[in-house]
Amino acid sequence: MNCIVVHYSEIGLKGKNRGFFEHKLVSNIRLALKGLGSLKVSRLHGRILISLGRNREAKGIGERLLKVPGVSYFAFALSAGRDLAGIKKSLAAAAKKEKLKTFAISTMRSDKRFRLTSREINEALGDFIGKKHGWRVNLSKPDMTFFVEVTEQGAFVYTEKIRGLGGLPVTSSGRLLSLISGGIDSPVAAFEMFRRGCSVIFVHFHNQTGQRDIVKDKVDKIVKALSEYQPSTKLYMVPFGDLQKGIIMHIPARYRMIVYRRVMFAIANRIAQREGALGFVTGDSVGQVASQTLENLNVIYEKAGFPVFSPLIGRNKEEIVSIAKDIGTYELSILPYSDCCSFLVAPHPETKGRIEDIRKLEAGLDLDRLVEDALKESELKKY
């Protein structure tokens, strides 16, 4: 195989903006493959071509392409000329080491100037390979399908389509701020927004306890795993010790989780302004915990100065865990630790908070000063 043919899906529906999204995807692929040798990434009509040259890192290239949002599927292919003889030559090379009884040919012809139709190409190539190897054509359940793409820039032959993440290329839809905990849900929520073309900056609130370094290390590993899905990543580590003390001193236990999350948004608002973010992403799922009832979410989100996106809002835990395993964050998320929330959970938390009550309770906090202090002591990491 001397090249990789990359296909997208949604980008093809973007009309006059298609070029913008294609450019973003090509740029992201180049960044994802950086360090894997001299690879040429170029745009073709309706697809992207990666010329391997002398590169032998096929496995490494495939593993990285699997983590590039916007890629619908890709295939390791042999390039051929723009005539039937060239296609036959590449097809013979692809079939050379195979031991089959049945096969099929599936041609996609985007170059309508090619003298044969897709059906005629299938018939000609099927007859050629059948006679050469003694294999039978079986269109319903073949041992192997040989795929042929005929484009304006040449033809390509391959035997396997490798499914990618799909969606849109990261950075094509703007920037969000993720309020990431060390749990299972928030990393999955960030990943879902990657697939919608959003770049994500992460903010984590940590306790100043004996477990601080353990927690920071865990979150660092989670964000590092997520950084494989976008070109560049930032993580803000915000200390929550003084704010936590203030909440415990002035807020009744049943309301603490609601106030805690509102204060978290107050700090995140400032970071979002600094970073030019257009919204927040959270791992909220309706009814999963007490703070995620519809009433409480309305009260909590009222403190956000930007739209709040919760892509997991209708998912159950089993679905979220399944995605976490697929993207490589689950094993990190279940490592034991104590986050800010665990210190604020009451035996019987409020499930139907009212904004009037919460605002009265918050009046006892010196919120502006506490927010400023937390921001001054925050740390920024880049990946």
C-alpha cells in the first residue's frame, strides 16, 4: 500500500463552506501525523489523500487517524493510473497474496469523464480477477470485497474501510470551556463536543488537602488522553480550598452542592472571557445525581455567563461508560480520589432549589474576593 484515502461525511453537505471544513480537516490530520515521517496530505475532490512515500509506520498512522474528528473512514490503498490497465495492475497486486473462494468488486467513480461506468468497471475487473485466480464472484456475501475509486486525480484500490470518528474537524465550530472533574462523565462530554468541531479548554477545581497532588495527577492524565483528539489543549487547575471553607461556613448543607457549582461557573466565566470561549460543556445527565434535577440545573446554569452545553443530558450511565472505555478515559476516571464535591455532599441534598433562596444564601459570601484569589492561584498547563 502506498497511500491512504480518507473520506468525510458531514463536510460534504456544507455547500459553499465546504472548503473551510476540508482545510481544517487537512490541517488537523497533518498535526495528528506529525513525527511519523515524510507524509504528504492533500485534498482531492470529496476525499483527502495521504501519500506514504517510503513511510513504513502504517500502524501508527492508522491509530492516529482513528482519533481525528471529521474522518468518516479511511483505507490503506494502492494508487493506480487513470486507465483500466493501471487499475488492473493495482488490483492484481492487492489480490496477489489473498487466498479466497469468492470476491466482489465495488467501484465508486467520481470522474464522470472516465470512459466506463461503475458497473462496467466492476464487470471488467471481476472478469479479470476471476480468470486470473479462479475465484467466483459473490455479490451478497463475498470472502473479500475489492474497492475501487476512480477520481480526476487517479484511481485507488483497497480491501478494507476503517471506520473513523465522523463528525466535524476540531476548531471548525468555535471554542468551549469544559468544567472537568476526575469522574467518568465530563471527559466523555468534552469528547462529544470534539466530534461537533469544538475545541475545548479544561478547568478543574481541586481541594488543598493531602490528596491534592494525587487528584491533580489524575486529572492531568485524563486531559492528556483527551488531548489526542484535538491539536492543542490547555488545562486550568483552580484551587478551591478557601471557597470551600466559605461555603461550608455560610451555606446550609442541603444547598452546598448547588452553591458550589454556581461559584464554579462564576470563576469559569472569567476564564472563558480570557480565552475567547463561546460556551461551557458539562457532563450533566438529567436525574443522575441530586444536583442534576431540572430545577437544580436551572438554578446552577443561571450563574453561567455563556451558554451551557450538556451533550450527555439524555444518556444513561451505561452508555456513558461505554464511550469512556472507547476513548481511553474510563480506567483513569475510576482511579480513587476525593474531589471538591465529595466534601460538600449532604445526606439529604436539595433537589428542587429555588433561585430566590440561593441568592439570599450567597449574599453571606465575599464572592468577588474569593473568585479573584482563586484565579490568582490557578495554574495553567499546555499539552
